[in-house]
Amino acid sequence: VKTKTYIPAGRWIHLWSDSVYDIYGDTGSCVEVQAPLGEPPVFYKQCEELNLVVSKLKQKGIICLEKTPPKPKRFSLLKK
């Protein structure tokens, strides 16, 4: 599923694909990106600090880039 979204001027990175979008001008621009269920059109402005934060979140699995979600963990109740 593709969707159009507005991005202000600047250099932006698409969270899911790591594609870089350079947007010029004062008014920004609309771009069309893939946005399947579970992957909304999320962009972050490119800067060293944000790149590091996003990279660490991806490494720790907080931002999950897998197409299939992990299986839920099973818990058992202990009776007293």
C-alpha cells in the first residue's frame, strides 16, 4: 500500500527503508512511500544524534523491522 505524506524542507530518512529524502524549498513537498499495515509513514530528520538513537532502537528490537511479529511469550500461573 502506498500513501502520500507531507515532509518539510530538509534531509529526512524513512524509518522502515532507510531511504533518504532531500526536500528543497520553503514549502516542503509531498512524497509517496510504501506504508503497509504496521509500517506507517514515519520519517526522522537526519542528524548524528537521531541517527545514533534510531540505530540503537533498531538493534535492541524496540523498532521492529521484521515483517512478522515475534511470537508472544507464554506464561503460566503458579498456584499457592
